Amino acid sequence: MAKLILETIQRGVHHYHKVDSFPVTIGRAFDNDVILQDVTISPHHVVIDQEGDDLYIQNLSTENGTKLRKKPMGDERVNIEAPCSFQMSGVKARLLPIDMPVESTHVKDCSGFFCIFSNPLWAIGLLLATIAMFFYERYVTTPVPKEIFFYLNTVLPSIWIILGITVVISGISRISTHRWEIIPAISIAALIFLLPQLFEYIGHYAAYLLTEDSVGLWLKYAAKFIVIPALIAVFIVKTIHAKWLPAAGIAALVYSPFLAYQVLILVDELSLKSGFSEVPSYSQTLLPSDTRLNATISLDQFIKEADKEITKDVEQMLSAAKKKEQES
Amino acid sequence: MLKKSLLILLLSFLMSAQAQVNAELNTANIYTNVEKSVYQIRVINKQTGKKSSIGSGFVVTKENILATNYHVVSEYINDPDVFSLEFLSTTGATGPLELVDFDIVHDLAVVKAKQPMGVPLRISYLPEKGASLYSLGNPMDLGFTIVKGTNNGILTKDEDGNILFSGSLNPGMSGGPTLDETGNIIGINVATSGNDISFLVPAEYLTVVLDRLKESSFEAVSDRFAHSSGQLLANSQKIVNKMLNNKWSGTKIGSFVVPAEVDKSIRCWDASRTPKKDDLFRTYFTRCSNEDNIFISSRLNVGSINYEYMWLETEKLSPTRFYRRYEKVNSSVIGGHAGKRDVTNFSCHTDFTKIGEHDFKTSVCRRDYLKYTGLSDMLFTTAMVGQKDKGFLFNLDLTGTDPKAALALFQSMLEKFKWQN
């Protein structure tokens, strides 16, 4: 008879016990072959025995009992075959043949300088770049002379938030993989702040380039709804070595509270846009480089084009409003 | 000599006392003479039967025709299914009224009663500045009163050309007549700023409405919104065309010479930020407005014309920092309380234009009134681009205007921009 492995899962932690001889007793008492320290386990909970090639399981617990194939067991011996799952009160267990194949190794497919989640240089670089971005943003939006302490005072809370996120991500890694993964956590925490800002810069530039402010708005939404969850998924794949699909699921789950909040804002903004607004929406972006695709036209031409376009547009809105009024 | 002086003093005292008695008699006589021709005008909510707003009115031209202010009866004009009109006489008699015609621009309305209402008051010319005037009405629903004041002439800066009446008008007196010493109407009570600063609509505008009614045999206007639109549109075109025909004086803001007051109805004020020693940039800001609004309803006013110039310059800020500030102030909105029941959304068009030999990012936005056909709110804004350390903004907005006229004004103003170092 081949050797067996008894797998017990307590509070998400897997333990493996080699079963060399029979009968095997499982329980909380110290005279058992497999001792399980769980308050819901009886001193003598289960016994597994072998007769010839046949395996048997017997429930000894009268308090919390045992379930085999999701059904409560009585006190009779039941014939089983490995692999076989059973549950001793709050502890899940599996009896596995020793030659059962395990999942193939997840190969770490990233190493070297360009792996931002594994290289400490990247983590430090991204953290410094994010802090510098905070300073820069505060500096360019303050057109009055201020001392360095003013900038420090306004930027420090953001730095604490990055460090806080780093600790949370590391904590989750510690719980799920038993590794702190501080370096990847710093990288992703920095990127969560850095990337949306980068998208905002690109959006601002594009808005002026195309004389269309909505480009910036869509890039802002892209950063919120796609880039950050994608970043979390990449982090899970690269750091925890999970597969893409489960990683995307976990990323969606982790980001869902923020996503729900962002969706709420988006719905508000869209309903404002589709509904009535007292505020005119026109391209207000200004860029010192004056980089744009639209050439300068004469005032006369502009007035003619503007009159033609907005007259057509307003007439459409008027007829739609009249139609709506007639319908109501 | 002493006796003679005492005699003169006694005579002058007696004459002064007599004059005072005469004046008191005049005021009392005027009130007695016209009292039966002055009424309280009430807008009644048909559902509750209670008055929603009150004003005053008076019999004019015919025994059953009364004049009042447009704003007194505006609720009824805008929503005749919900409201009705009623009069209250000095004796307490009440009865229904019907709208006949109105002049929305000059805030006048003419209503008709089913029965004779009294002796029609006669319309006369405005007496000389300083002459005594007598205003009648029912202030705060407290009862019919007469107020004595002084004529201070036509306001030349006011587009409506209202009369400045130095007397105390109060809410509820709107629409009441103001009479000269002979008891003829010279104006209709319309507004007050408190402290004896009150305004009257010159009676000549009422004459225009009454003449029009005489021609149509006092036939009531059928489409009230179309009637309002026509008047507002014609008024807007008249004002803008007048502005376009004026010779504009220039004013220098930063490196640009731009049109200052485009009409005598426009007043410009400096609104620049007080410079500080350690400022990294400088701003010069001038705001101009006609400070006028035509009342349409309690939440809708039109006829405002506002424009502003802002110059920004720096020697100490980097282009990025300077443009962050410049972009922040590049935002223009239109005043008023027009909602989705009144207007469409704005439609805007933006492009780069050449103005005063420099490149500008220019936007034109327009929204139309749903009920007042042909009437639009127009917003124009233009920002100089391509200068790393200088910025110049010009915003112009017109409410309840003819869009073509507004575009012509905007274009003309921009064509006057001249760069001058």
C-alpha cells in the first residue's frame, strides 16, 4: 500500500502529515498520531484504518462530529478511497496519495533592472519620483513666494498616505503569502499616485493639442477605471505569482470599494453632462508651449464658423426640447 | 426802520405759512381728485384664492382701461392657467381684470376691467427738474397713500431713461401713477433703492402702448411669449446697434489698447488685485457692465451686457507656474437664474484667432430661450496664447439678446484691440 498524506487546513493554513502506519488517530489529545490544536476538535475525533487495500474512516467525536462528502457521519466505519475530503468540525482535511501530481511551478518571469516590482532601485526611484511630483504640483500651483516648510507641510500627508498604503499591501502579502514584499508594495503604492497624475499631464497636453478638453477627462477616467486595477493585477501576478485571470478577479475585488465610489462620481458627472447645465463647457486649457494642431484663423472666419456650428447645434436642442414638451 | 423790518419779517412769515397751507391743500386735493382712479392690482392664485403679489394701477385713456407695471402682473402673464388678475378700489370693491397689452422692456402693462373704473387720468410731459411730484399707490397692502417728492430728471446713463424721483416709494406702490402739480400723469412708479431714491417709467412709453391699443381697438395680445420676444429682440438689436455706431474710446490694459465704455449706459470699474511687494506676478482687471436688467419673471432677467479685461504678467514665475495661474482664471460663466425650463444647454465653439496681431484662443457659447423665440444668452471669451510671461483675457456676455447682434459686437470689439508696448 502506497503511503498517504493527510492535509489539514486550519484558518487557511495548510499542514501536511505523512501517514506511514495504521490506524491513524486524529484529535486534540496528545496520545493521537495527528494532533490538531483547535477548540472545536474533540480529544479523539477521527480514526483512519487500513485493512488490506481498503481504507476506513470512523468518527469518534460526539460533540461537533465529522462530515464525509458533506454528510454527517455516525459512529460506524466507512470505506473510503484516496483522494478523499472530510471535515472535522472547523478543520478541513484531505487524504491524498503520496504520488498525486502537484500544480506546475509558477516561474518567476521577471528579473533584472526592468522589473519594477522586484528591483529595490525602482521602488526607491518611484517613491522619490512620487514625492517630487507632489512637491512639483504644489509648487506650480502656488504663484506666491512660500518657504520650504509650506511645501513640506502640504506634501507630508500625501507621503504618509503612500507609506500607509505600502504597509497595508505588505500586510496583505504577509497574510496571503507569508512574505512582507516591502519592495513591490512601495513600487505599487507610488505608482497608484504617480500614474493618474501622469495621465492628467498627458490629458492636459492632449486637450490643448486637439482643442478638446474632453480628451483630458477621458484619460482621467481611464486612469481611475483601468490603469489602477490593471496595476494591482500586474502586482499580484508578478509578486504572488498568480495567474492572470485570478489576479484580475482579486484586483477587481480589492479595488471595488474605490471603483464604486469612482462610478458614483462618474454617474454624477455624466448625468450633469447629459442634463441641464448653467455652466458653458468650452476648451479652457492653456499651455505655455502653445503646441496645437489647429492653425490660427482670421477673426472673420472664426465668427462665421462659430455662428454656423452653434446655430445648428442650438436649433437641434430647441427642436428636441419642443418634441419632449409635446410628448409630455 | 425797525418797524419796517419787523413788518417785512411778519409779512414773509405769513406768506410762508400760507404757502405751506397751499401745498398741503394741493396734496390733499390731488389725492381727493384722483383717489377714485387709483386701484390696487392683485395677482390671485386660482387654487387658493389668495393674492400672490400686489401692486397699484390707475385708470387711463378709457374708463375701463388701467395701467400698471409689467412686473406687477408678470406671474399672471407667464402663467395665466394658475393665476388671475383682480382689482381692489379705495372703497374696498373688487373685480376681475384682463390683460390687454404690455411693454416688457419699459415694465408697463395695460389691463381691462368689465365695468367703468373711474375718470381716466391725463398724461402730461415731465416738468422741470426740482418740481414737486405726487406718487400714489398702496404700499405694503397698508392702504392707499400719496407721497410727495421731487423730480430729478431723466437718468441719462440708464438705457430705459427712467425718471429719478426723490421720494419714498415702497413695495406695493409699483404701477401707481406719479402726478405733477396739476394732477396729470408724468410717470409710473417702478422701483426704489431706498433713502428717497426712487424711479419712475416716463409716461411717454405708456402713450406708445396706448396709441398701439387705440389702433387695434384695444384688442388683447394673443401670444404673450411671442409679444415679449419681439419686444426684447428689438430692444436688444437697438441697444447693440447703438453701441456699434458709437465712437468708442480706448483704454490701455497691459500692452493692449481696448474699447472702454462702448456706450453711456456702460460703466467700467477697476477690480485689480492690490499689488504686494513680494508678488510674483501682476494682474490688471477691468470690469464693465450696463448694470441693467429687464424683468421677465421673479427668476428670469435679461438685457445684461457685461465684459471684462484681465492682463497678467510676470518676470519671476516660470512659464509652467504662470500658465497654471493663467489657466485658472480662464473661466467665464453667465449670470442670472435661467434654468432648464427657460433655456437650452450652451453650445460652444473654440478655435485660435488672430487679434491685435497676436494669437488668441477664442470661444463663443450660445443658449436659446425655450419660450422666447429668437432670444439667446451669448458668452464670448478669448485668451492670448503664445506669450510665456504674459496673458490677456477678454470675456463678454449678453443675456436675452439677438445672437447675430451679439456676434457683431464681439467681433467689433476684438477688431479694436491694438498691441502697444
